Amino acid sequence: MDKVKIGIVGSRFQADCIAASVKAMPEEMEVVAVASPSKGNAESFAKRHGIPNAYSDYREMLRDKAVEMISITAPNRLHAQITIDAARAGKHVVCEKPLCVTLDEADAMIDACKKAGVLLLYAEELFFAPKYVKAKQMADEGAFGRVHLVKQGEKHSGPHSDWFWDVDQSGGGALMDLGCHGIAFCWWFLGKQKVKSVYAQLSNQAHHDRTKGDDEAIAILEFENGAIGMVENSWNRPGGMDDSIEVFGDKGQTYADMLMGNALPTYSEVGFGYAVEKAASTKGWTYPVFEEHWNYGFPQEMRHFARCVRGKETPISDGETGRVVMEILHAAYASAGLAKKVSLPFRPKGIAKPVDLWLKPELAAAIR
Ligand SMILES: NC(=O)c1ccc[n+]([C@@H]2O[C@H](COP(=O)([O-])OP(=O)(O)OC[C@H]3O[C@@H](n4cnc5c(N)ncnc54)[C@H](O)[C@@H]3O)[C@@H](O)[C@H]2O)c1
């Protein structure tokens, strides 16, 4: 069957990753269009990646009959509107994490895609990261006995674009930006079972000048079967991206360090081009990675989504997945605001963004 034709919304960091990942699977899919509002950006992105069509307004791209599926790599606050517009235009949607900013938006996105008969696919690449997939396969085989603790951490020196630091555009800080991965990971690893409660400790340790959001986050998830998920995030770790997991059962354990564990311990007095995401320097001791996108699982994720569009595979990460994560994020921010465990289901109404539940604990206290 012919390749799935993709239109990318956005033309910077994650857009580059998606374009490269699609190119890595040329037999399954291709990028046929890109839309980005800043003058000239869509054109230069299209030129760089060999994409035939460039638009400055994503709504124009949605009228392009060649586009079957869009990939949203725009700031979080735009995810819901772009998804709803795309669904109405009959396009399948791959939405980057986090799914959106509010639970009402999540419902509206799921609803719009259902009504339009298009897929809403949630881009959680950790479900496809080869090391993490291997860890889950071993756990599912029983290698570790009953798994009672799963940890995931993602830490770096802070986001590259201003909008991440502006909670009105992002919805929250390190927990919203990075913790969404760890929450999804623990939930997936433990078999997508219900989360009973969430406890979170959040703080702003080093960035009061840049953000009202959290730059350090620890969240503890209690699952229905008693197992624990622990998610650790930071925007205060220089030296390059750190993404790792630990899995513990009564019969064994496994550890995986996605980046440093797949890198070349390297010393250079003069430096070189690129080591790893968010590393400020390549001089001295560094950990240059290879096959970075593959190690994260991005090409495998996009291949799975393309196959879902062709009906060859069933989504393992969809709008409902993104909504589960959004609910836990809300509960975690409320927990930090209230300084106590929050039970799920947690469906606060009228909350403009998750971080408000931490910054204004009275909002969290008013929720029954
Ligand atoms: N899965 C991952 O690991 C991962 C990694 C990075 C980013 N992301 C997610 O991807 C999204 C984008 O992040 P990024 O790092 O690429 O940000 P970025 O700031 O590098 O790029 C954002 C892009 O969105 C475009 N944009 C802004 N307003 C727009 C509009 N109205 N219509 C279309 N495009 C618009 C900007 O022009 C820019 O090209 C975020 O939701 C982020 O959380 C996911």
C-alpha cells in the first residue's frame, strides 16, 4: 500500500525530529507539507528536508488533499485547537506530548476525532525506545517476578524555547514538560492499570527569574495492584539530557540509561560538533550518542502510527493515553499544592492549566 502522507505543524526542534524519523522509514511514510507561522520558516524547513509544500497557516495545510495525517509540533496551548481543526478537515492526528493543557481540551480532542472518524495518536516515544521495550518484554515474561517499583527520570538544563517557561503557553514546568513521559512510561510498563493516588513534591530551585512553574519535580504514583511508579524531573541538570529507568520486582531488577548507556565515553580538549541534546559543550569528558532518534524510539513510533492509519496495527498510544497522563498531571500539581496525596479519579472543572493547582492551592482545596 502507498506511503502515509504527513503534514507537520511547526518547524523547529520536534519538527526536525519528526521529519528525520519519517525519512528513516521511507517505505511506510513521507512528509509532504509543513506549516509554520514565522515568515520564511516553513520554506527553509521544507528546503532542508526536501518537503514539496510549505504553508504559513496550518489551516491552509489542512485543505491540502495530499495530507492524510498531521504531526503537531507546536507549543502545548495550541494542541487542542489544531487537533480539532484537523479532525474537522478529515486528517488523522499525531499530537506531541503533553496532549494539551486542560482536561476539557483532552475530552474535546478525543470527541472531535471520534466524530470525524480519524485517529488521535499520542506521541509518547518511550513506548518505542528499544531499551525500554526490552525491559518491558522481560518484565512481562516474569523475569523480575512481581514488579513493585518502576522509576523513570528525565532531566536536563532547561528548555530551548521561551514558551516552555511561560506557564500560560506550556501549562506547567518540568513536571508538565518531562513528567508526562515518566507518568506515561510507568502506566504503560505496569500494564495500563488504574492509578489510585498521586503524591508530588514540586519546587522552583533556580529559575524564579524565568518561570512561575516548577523546575524540580518528584511524583509518586500508586497503582491499583499496589505497585509504585516514581517520576523524577529536572530543568537544573547541566551536562546534557539524562533519560533513564529502574525496574524492581521480588525476583530481579533492571536498569537502563537511554543516552549515556548508548554513548561513547569521550575526552576531547578541542571539542567537536554534537554530543547529545542540551549538552552545552563538547570539550573535556562527554558522552556523544549515536542513532539518537532510534534510541528514543521516534522512527519506530511514527512507523507504528503510519501502520495504524493503514489499519495494519492498533494504536498503543492514543488520545485516551494522553488523557490519562493529563489527569495524573492535574492530580500531581494539586498534590503539591495541598501537600498531600490526591486520589483518582480526579476531574477538576474550570482549571485553566495544571500548574494553577500548585500555585493557587485554594483551587485544589475547592475540588471535591
Ligand atoms: N516527544 C518529545 O520528546 C518532545 C521533544 C521536544 C518537544 N516535544 C513537544 O513538541 C511540541 C513542540 O516543541 P518544540 O521543542 O519543537 O518547540 P519549538 O519552540 O522548538 O518549536 C515550536 C514550533 O511551533 C511553531 N508554532 C508556533 N505557533 C504556531 C502556530 N500557530 N501554528 C503552527 N506552528 C506554530 C513555531 O513556529 C515553532 O516552529 C511541544 O508540545 C513539546 O512539548 C516533544
